[in-house]
Amino acid sequence: MPLPPGTVFTDAQKIGPGQFHLRGIVAGDLDGVAGFFREQLPERGFRLGRGDAEAHEQESPFTGHGYRGRWRVVKHPGDCPVVAVFVVLIREA
């Protein structure tokens, strides 16, 4: 699964057989980082499901290459507009 350049993982947990919960931060804005997932996942053979967008977060489910999951990008609170936080849940299909 492609990740935005400069991604730094802050937490990675195996929550069950073939199930992983990843959290990280990356420099960028909400639309730019979410746009990376919307563009790069399909280019790498993943299909996006129906997503959701609000003023402070964007998310979408995905499937492909034997996996399914959900990416979520959350705007950092306060005066830090150049950092987006994201949560990715990947589960083997």
C-alpha cells in the first residue's frame, strides 16, 4: 500500500490474525494527503469504496491485493495546518 512521502509511524499494532492498525503523521494539508490516497491507491491496483469528508477529516475504504481496509486523514488541531494525522486499518480479505 502506498503511503505519502515523509510518513512517520507513531503506532503500529497487530490487532488479530492478518489485522493491523497503523497510525502516523505526515507533513501536508488535509486535501493534499487525502488526495494522495485517492490517486495513488487506484494507480497501484486498489479499489476505493464510498468515502466520507468533513471539514477536519477525510476517509475511504479500500480493497485490493488480498487486503481490505480504511484510510483516514485528520487535520491536526490548532495552528498546525501543515501536518495531517492519518489512521489506516488493513485486514487480509
